[in-house]
Amino acid sequence: MFEKVLTQHIQIPESRDIDYYMKHGGYQAFRKVLKEMDPDQVIEVVKESNLRGRGGAGFPTGVKWGFVPKNDDKPHYLLVNADESEPGTFKDRLLMDGNPHLVIEGAMIASYAIRANLSYIYIRGEFVKEARILEAAIQQAYDKGLLGKNILGSGYDLDMYVHRGAGAYICGEETGLIESLEGKRGWPRIKPPFPAIEGFLQSPTIVNNVETLACVPFIVERGARWFKSIGPESSPGPKLYCLSGHINKPGVYELPMGTNLKELIYEYGGGILDGKALKAVIPGGSSVPVLRPDEIDVAMDFDSLAKIGTMLGSAGTIVMHEDTCMVDALLNLIHFYRHESCGQCTPCREGTNWAERILKKIEHGQASEKDVDLLEEVANHINFRTICPLGDAAAMPIQSFLKKFRDEFNAHVAQHKCPLNSRL
Ligand SMILES: Cc1cc2nc3c(=O)[nH]c(=O)nc-3n(C[C@H](O)[C@H](O)[C@H](O)COP(=O)(O)O)c2cc1C
């Protein structure tokens, strides 16, 4: 029987309170690392657990922490990526709202492991309530002597602050986030150097997603073996899946990593709205390639989804039923990426603009066959040609929608209107 650990307390209002959290074993893992483990041992156990980042890329967390230099004289920083702006994704918000101390404890342990004495939680500007909840929780941790100087007599110092963003998707990209935190425009940096070597204020910095860090206290407390016993060994652990769109029971589901997508939709999500037929599923947030109904018998983990040409990403699963116009759905997505493109790279800035204009023409029945080809060409010219993956995030849906639903684009051209009349 799968035990929910990340979300087990989230419906309980007192779970935001430090006394409630500590009564249920909270901050034991942090005490354990301070008393019994040196930073490298913490990195080792996280490496051994095979925890992979929940922010989108799935990079092994312990390996990333291991890149931080050990004997340098620079300050180190731990930045919590709480920007959560990928359409279809709303899991980090739930954790910050319902279990803020778990996120904070994960950030404390990560800070200790990478020898950081300062940590920021960079939170999406619109999450006003969650920022306040985190600030109150951090204050409680200071009051209990879990933050500040010489924590619990260990000699370790750590300060933690909440920094509110201004609602820009690009500031979720880790180097855009760092620039923004430094008070600059959130333009991503060219890598290398990677943040672990040269990040915030040119010093070694680790950026981790909220959910990634929320897994860490359990790994320390229960061990790497316990973590690896959940889901596939190459990317194990509990996983928060966000389910939205044409689904009977939308929401955040904590399940073992590798849960079958079909099961997620039909068993946990209660099936398709109004008993309609499924048309398409975006499994991992709006930037990942779309799947057809015949492709959804697949495990929702990093490797299984990569094998069929898509990605787990941020696990934002968007369900679309038979009445969805795929041209209109893509237009909706590309409108977002065009608006959120930071403008630094020409292919992304100009390409997303072009793509939106062409899609509008197709949707409104004013396009020719050449326009559909042009749309594909524009996407091909964005992909892999930008500093950060926002460009790819816009190109991949275009390419996959065209690959899997081209007939529908052609039908718009042939009939000079949207066959589903979704906008006209
Ligand atoms: C345009 C863009 C937006 C992103 N937004 C987020 C975000 O909101 N939250 C997040 O955790 N990662 C986001 N990422 C991924 C981060 O760059 C980074 O990989 C992640 O924070 C690393 O944490 P992890 O190793 O714990 O997954 C984004 C990436 C891109 C390219």
C-alpha cells in the first residue's frame, strides 16, 4: 500500500504550524544531519536515493549537489525554485500552502549539504498567500532556533528569506531566476559556467524545485533504500501529478513515480468529462510533446516518457476531449510562450510571434497549405537555437501537434474555417 508522505497533512490547517509539524516528526531529519552527518554524507545518501529533480529536467539531485566546490573560499547559496509557472502545473503551490515546513526543512538540509549559509525561496509573484505562509513558517523556525546562528549548538549558521518574483515565467529558468534575484532583468545566462560553479553573485549556487526539496527530509529519515523502493529504480520516489483539462476529478495526486498515465486519467481522475472520448494528453506541462489516445498506456516517469518521445517535465497532465480544436489549443499555448519570451534570443522572440500569427490565420480559416508548412519551419528554426529552453518549450508543442494532428490543421485550410467552431 502506497503511503502518501508529501501531501498527507495538507488538508489540515494546523499543518502550517511548526508545533504540529514537529509533533509529526518534523525537523527530525534536519536534527539528524546536524548531529550525525557531515555534508558529504548527506550528498551521498541523496545520490544513492536516485532522487531526480522535479522542476522539469529530471537531473539527479545528489549529483548536482556534488558539483559544488568543497574547499573554496566563496559563499555558497541554495535557491528554492518556487516560481511554478508552467501551464498545467500547480503542485508546488499545494506543498507551500499545506506543508510549508517540509519545504523549508528540505531547503535546510540541502543548504547544509552544499555548505551554504544563505538560502532564498524565490516564489512566483502571484503566490501572495503562499509567500506569507512561508514567511510565517520561516519566522517560527527562527523562533525555535532552527535557523540563524549556531543552530542547535551545531556551529552551523543558516539564514533563509522569501523573495517574491514579479510573475515572469522566464524567472523559473534557473539562471533567469538568479539574474532576477540579483536585481536584474530575468535574462537566462549562457551555460557553462553552471550555477553550481558560478551562480548567484558569481558564487556556487544550487537551484532546486520545491517538490524535489520536499522529498529530502524523508530520504534522510527513512534512507535511500526506502525511497528507491517506490516506483522505478532509475527515477524513484513519491510524485505529485497535476491533472487538469477535460477530466472529471482534476487535482494534484500523490502517487508512486511511474504510475500509468491511463490509470491516472481513468481511475484517479475519474475519466473524461461528460463521458466524451479522449483526443489528446499533454503529460508534463504545456511545453512537452502531446500524446494521442493510443499512446497513453505508459508509465509516468522520466525514462518511460522519453522513450515514447515526450517528457515528464513538471508532471502537469492536461487532458483534452474530442471537442477540442487542436489548432485553437496550440494557439492558446503559443500565445503564452510569445508573451513570456524574454526577448533575448531572436529565434524565440521572433519565432513565437510568427507562430502565433500563423496559428491565428489557420484557426480563422484564412491560411493556405503553405502556412502550415511555414509554421513547422518556424518551429524548426527555434528549436535548439536559444540560450535557454523556453524556445524549445514553444517549438516542441508546435512540432508534436503538427506531427500527430496535421489533418486537423489541413481541414482548417481546406474548409476556410474551424471545423469545430471553437472560436468563430
Ligand atoms: C522557461 C523555464 C521555466 C522554468 N520554470 C521552472 C519553475 O517554475 N520551477 C522549477 O522548479 N523549475 C523551472 N524550470 C527548470 C529550472 O531551470 C531548473 O531546472 C530547476 O529549478 C532545477 O531544480 P530541480 O533539479 O530540483 O528540478 C524552468 C525552466 C525553463 C527553461
